Amino acid sequence: MKIVHLYPDLLGTYGDRGNVICLAERARWRGIDVTVDAVERGDTLPNDADLIFMGGGQDRAQELIAPELLAMAPRIGEAAARGAIVFAVCGGYQLLGSRYDEVPGLGLLDLYTEAGDDRILGNASIDTAVAGTIVGFENHGGRTYLGPGAKPLGRITAGRGNNGTDGTEGAIQGNIIGTYLHGPVLPRNPAFADALLALAIREELRPIDDVLEMAAHERGLELARKRRH
Amino acid sequence: MSLRQIVAARTGRLVGAASRLTGFGAGEAVTGKLAHAIDPTLLSALASRVPEGFVVVMGTNGKTSTAAMLTRVLNAQRRNVVTNATGANLVGGVVGALIKHPHAEIGILEVDEAAARSIVPTLEPRVMIWTNVLRDQLDRYFETDIVIRHLENAAVSVRGSLVVNADDPGLVGAAERSGKPVVYYGLTHARDEGSALAADSANCPRCGAPLRYDARYLGHLGRYACDGCGWKRPEPDVAVEPVELRGAQRITVRVCEVDVTLQTGGLGAAYNVGATVAAARQLGIDEHATAKALEGMTAVFGRGETIGNGVLLLMKNPAGGNEGVMQVLEDGYSRILVAINDRHADGLDVSWLWDVEFERLKTTARYVVVSGDRAQDMAVRLKYAGIAVDVIEPDIKRALDLVRAEPFAFLATYTAMLDARASLKGKSERLA
Ligand SMILES: [Zn+2]
């Protein structure tokens, strides 16, 4: 399978590459041949991607890359329509929406984001249909609201989620999935990683040893429950 | 000083002494915090009593070490120096240090970027050192761009010069915008295989184009140029040439044709020597005197410090972690203990562990223990780096007991390092 990592240099503020490492290793441990292509500034999107990953960057980095990403949006959309999985976290998730305040996004997810008064920050957990409980760390100033075309990835069980008011977290629309649980969300949520892999290659995956991953998952759940706001 | 200021200072001092006795926190910072709360004008009154003014050290990594180096140089000149040596770099720590040293002639103060606004304008520093701006505790500072803005704002009240790391393009951009006189220091070369991860300022501060690197030492630190507009790394006024720069316990650098050997490791130490030589010059001290004072200096808190069989490497952020990993690799340690906490001083978010290239330790690691509040996350990180974890022991004391019989490398976040040092020092003193 081919994993494409969009702009790891600019969109990777919080260890986002952990997701790509996690997906690639978990596929390899099952004997699947994996290549990882990094798309940097000036590159074109490979047309044989099975999974496209996009992380979050600093404001200035996202501004820098926005024109190129916007131009690439139709090709990302075509890849998803052809069956590729598009997975984005944090800033990348916001970019997939129609806009952040007045700044246009890629328009691939039916959602928009507005700047909030404070920062949503801390350990969080959500309940999802795709992968059960997912734990992570949220750290964003935006408030994201889903339109009718997108479904939430999950319901917040601890933390504040998309906007701190409606209990939703993340979004799914066809093969495009986004979440505010930022940075390396997949290594602590092996079921989520495997769900994405299985969707990307359209095959069931055999179980592997997840003792360490689940210990980190449980720890994350404990931390999320302890969070005060 | 007004009566209120005297009362504030005295009350603070009493509480600070009590806090030292009872073992709660560093006394100075407690003294200062309380005194500042009683009278917020105290900082200004105390600062005005320091006749030769202040050197302020700011930046992500290397503040404590650089301040310690410059203090050592001034002490060798028999100057009475006030410094916040315990790393107490918020307003309380600064006020506390000034209360404790009423007869100081000059101040060398490290100042937290986010706290600078309430400290630096009062100090009107004669020299301000910028070490680097690296990704650090993003749950607290959010973005390195914001930190750079804090530095630029702090520069406004500098009366003399900025001393700036020429190898950090983000800092150079900010220094140019400040309009202040700038003295640059930088490395002539370094290991070339440095990690390119967590490179935050890899874009030209003038035109935004990606910078081209001829050499990359660590993160975005290196020798860079912009093909877009021709902007490039300024030639350093103080060039540091690494003579021996490997491992965690010893480096030799040549600065202005003078050699300095330190009993500490890492690229960071080499940079700190450059910053110290450049700042000392601004204070009228030449490089020969500076080099002589620095010769043989040992590591400060967790920067290649050795206690018993352990070499201690503080890992606060990806850059520090990648530097620590390189030192462990160069020294060939096969026993490795990594301790990760997520308390306030460490940062609540441990995502950055994935920006440290632990993969590099695959060839050397033979016995690996992970510890701390987030031992489980660290174990996962190592698993995906292809490194087998032998034991997960969240309790740091017990984890140390597993490794300490033979030489080992200890990589740890700030509070994990505090815990480990207390435990190791206790044991080695009892044995002695
Ligand atoms: Zn340029």
C-alpha cells in the first residue's frame, strides 16, 4: 500500500509523524508491503495513494502552504472518491473544511471553523462507531461546526471537542476523516489505526500484540477522566 | 527603598527561609513571589540598586547553562554577581534573587519568554542574549512564532546590544527587525547528520521561501540561505569551532583561536560558549579571560552531569531529545533509562516524543527501562522505533535501581530529572 504524508515539514508541529510511523509499521507487521511518500512544497500528489495523511502546523506554516493545498484540493477529493482514505488531525482537519473565519479551506469536509475566545486544551476521550473509545490531546483555538454533509467522528466523553458546546468531536464524510485529537493519536489507539488501514486496503487485518499500545490507551483514558474542564 | 518595599522584602525573605527549611520549593522564588505580591514596585527598586545593570538570557534551550557560564566569567573577574541560578526565571525568581544579593554589582538573569513582559522593561538590560527558539511545551507557549514575538517585544527595552545565535534563522530575522545593534555567534561546523525533525523556522523570515541548508546541526539550527531573495545566515562575530564535539561528558571548542574544554556534552554547550564569549566582550572582558574562566567547567543540572554510574541528559523538547539521543549514541551506552513526566513544568502533552529520533538508538540499546508518569507512552514510542523495552517501571526510584549497577544513560523530562537526582544523590552520599 502507499501512504502519502502531506507536507510533513510544515504540517507536523506536535509529533504528527507518529501517525504515519504507526500506520506503516502496523501494516508491515502484517506482511503488507508499504511505501511512504512525503509530499513537500512544489511536489504533486501521487495518483496511487491508498491513504493520505495531513497533520497540523503553526499558523504561519499553514498560511504558507494554503495556496498549494487549495490547488491540490480537487486531486485529494478525486483520490477519496476513488477509495483512498484521507485522514487529518488538528490544523489539517480545520483546513479540510470550507473556511476558518474568512480564510477559505479545501472544502472537502462540510464544516467551518471560527476563532474562539479561549484555547481548548487537555487530555480528551471520545466514543466512536469506527473504533470504539479514542483517547488523545486537544489543543486548538478554533470552534468547528459540522454541516449536514459531515457526521461527527465521535461524541466527547471527556474534554471539549469540536466547539465545546455540541458534544461532537471530529468529522467523517465518505472516506475523509478528521479529528482535533492532535499529534500522534494513532499509536495510543491501535483500533483506530487498524480501522483506517482496513478501510484503505479494503481487507480485514489479523490481530497483533497491542499490550503496550493498550497500556498507553488506558493511561490516556485515566488522564482524560481527571481533566477538570 | 520605601518602608513598604523593605517590609515586602523582609516578609518574603522569612517565608522563603521557612520554605527552604521545610523543603518546599526553592526558597528564593518563594521569597520573591511573596515580596512581589506585597509590593509590585519592588522589582524596580531592587534593580536600580545594581550599578552595572543587567544581562538577560532568553531562548528555549541553554538559558540556565549560559547564565551559569557568564556568571563564572564575571566571578573570575571578582565581580559581585546576582543570578537566578536555580532556573527560577519568572518574576518571583528574579525578585527573590535580587533580595538575596543586595550588594551585587551586576545581574545575569535568565528570563522566561512568557514572563519577560513583566520583568525586562524594568531591567532595561545592557545585553540581551538569545540562545534559540525551539519547539517546547506547546501547551504553554502554543507556537514558536509567538515566542519569537515575545523576544522582539523584550528587545525594545534593551539599552545596549543583542547577542544572537546566527545559526537560528528565526532569531536572526527577529534581531534584524529589532533595529538594535546585534552581535552574532555561531558554529563553524558540527555533526552533519543532525536531526531535521521539529525544524520550526525553516522558512525565510524575509520572503517566506523554504530555506536551503548546506548543513543542519539540530532542528532548524545550521548553515542556511534563501534562494528566493538571497537572504542568508550572517557571518558570526564570534565563531565557535568544534574541536572535539562528541558524547555527553566532554567537549573542546576553539573560539577566536583559544581552546576551551568543558566537562559537559552536546552542541548546546558549544553554542553557550559562543554566547558567553560574545556577551563577555560587550562587558569589556576579552576571549582569553573568558576561555580561562570557562576551562574545565562541569555540567549544570542534567546536562551531561554524571552521578554514580549515570550520565544525566535533560530532555525538555524535541531538540533537546534529539541532542541527548546523539550523545547516548556517540558514547555507546547500551543501558538506557528514559523517564517521561507530564507535570506542569514538563508540559502536559507528550506528543513531542514522536519528534525525537529514538530510532537512532536501535544499534546501541541492549537493556532499556522506561519510567515516569507517561512510561506507557514512552514504551509505545520505542516499540515503533524498533527498540525492545525490557521493563516498564513508572516509579523512578525503582527504575533507577534496575539500571544503576553499571554505566547507564538517563534521558528525562524536567521533573523526572529532579526526582532522579534527589534519589541518586541521596544514595551516592550515603555510600561515600
Ligand atoms: Zn528569502
